[in-house]
Amino acid sequence: MAFRNYKKTIPMCLQRDTPSQLDIEIDKVQNEYDIIDLQFSTHCTPLGVQKYCALLLLVKKESK
């Protein structure tokens, strides 16, 4: 995972119960970070509950 070679790049994984909850969390993250890359996935828990996930690669926003 080459992104680990860049000291300013921060990986973050988010998981929520619905796509809309995940979208809200991603919007919150954008207040503080620039998103370099974003990948989505879904999975079911052992009890069959659907989860929505996003792996984000971030850089802290610079003060202007």
C-alpha cells in the first residue's frame, strides 16, 4: 500500500448502517480533510445485517 509512504496521507475507514448515514459522515470528514481517494464496499454481519463502508485517503486541509 504505497499511500503509507506519504507522511501526510491519512487512511480512514467509515462504517454505517445505511448509505445516507455513510454519506453524512463523509461530508463531515470533508470539513477538515481533502479526500484524495475513496472506495466503497458493503458486507453483511454474521447476523445478516447489511453494513456500508468507505475507505478514504485523506490529507489535512491547509489553513488559508
